Amino acid sequence: MLKSTPWEDIKKGDTVIYHDAQSDKDNKWKVIKVTLKGIWDGEKVQFDDEDNTLVRTTRWLHKENK
């Protein structure tokens, strides 16, 4: 994300998405892009993926479009 891009206004209780890249289980050289979805609790969001990814900044998050 560019520094000049304004942060999204994410508030407590908002459903957010996070884009991540992970190694393929069968081929460690292959990278897979994944999208995680969770709820911002005001200071962090912990996703229920197998790594229990934790994000503590809204800079990397986007609101889910409904």
C-alpha cells in the first residue's frame, strides 16, 4: 500500500479482509494467494486459519464490501 493512500475508516465490529500469501503444502516453492476474513475488535483481528494469523493494524485491512 502506498503511503499516499489514505487508511480505511475501520471501526470496532467491522468485518474486514486481509490478503496474504502462503506456501503450497505440496510444493514449498509455489506461493498461493489467500484472502482471510474476520472481525476487527478495536485493536486487532485474529483469523481462524490454521496459522491463527493476527493483524494489529488497520493499514493492512480492507472493509468487506456487502
